[in-house]
Amino acid sequence: MRRVFPCLLAVVAVALVASMLPRRASAADVSAERVTAIYFHRTHRCPTCLKMGSYSEEAVKTGFAQQLQDGTVGFYYVDFQDPRNAALAKRFDISGPALVLVKVVENEVVDSRNLTEIWAKVADKRAFLAYVQENVAACCEAGSPENRPQDSLRTAKTRAQ
């Protein structure tokens, strides 16, 4: 079920999707342009962290059922404290529970966004779900990096510099 991450830094998104699917993925199974929502959690989770993970999954699954089916949107849980996920956690600057949206175009991470407001919205489920769904929709609708508003998504290239 799990595959070794080939060339982790070059194709982190493809490796993530392939390693977390319950079956082996082929290149034909992965959409050329997609948004992946990753809920990073600790090995041992408190009730609030469990709730944030559950709400995040619900927001994506209820708001993007068709996109989940066709592969243009994905949702994954990742234990950032697991040594096998250390490179991925480092890649997205994860030091605590977080929901990160990753925009992938032609198998390259072109943008990512840490949805930090989930912490402030966890007490209001409706606001939490709306916040996540609005951000996923914005990522899905975003065109090439030069067509995005400056503040919409943080580019992976900028982060790498």
C-alpha cells in the first residue's frame, strides 16, 4: 500500500497522493492539475485536534464530492511526528496541527497555503466548514501563478528561496 517516496523534493505531491491511496496509483489516475488538502496532526491528538481533522475532512468531502471522485481534489491525514513524514512536514513548515492546501500543476507543487484560521473557527462548525470550502474553491479556481492575486496563495517557489 505504501510506496517509497521517489525523488521526494521533486515530486512531493505525486508521492504523497500515491503513498496515501488505498491502492497503487498510476500516472493516469492522477489529475494534471489538482488541489490536495492535508491535515497534519500529531501522533497523539487532543479533542480539539480530532475535531479540526474531522471538520476539515467533512468540509472537503461534502463540498467537493465530484472533484474527489475525478481526482482534482484530494484529502489526506498525515502524522507529522512520524519519521516517515518528516520530509513532508519540513517541506510545508509544519510544527503543529495544520490544514495545508497544496496546488499541483503537471506534478509540481506550484502553491501552498496553511489555513491558520481553523484554530479560531473550530468552535463554530459552520464557519469552519465555510472557511475551508472557500479556500479549497479558491485554490481550484486559481489559474497560473501570474494570474493569482498576490495574497491568495503563497507560492512554493517563493518559500524555497
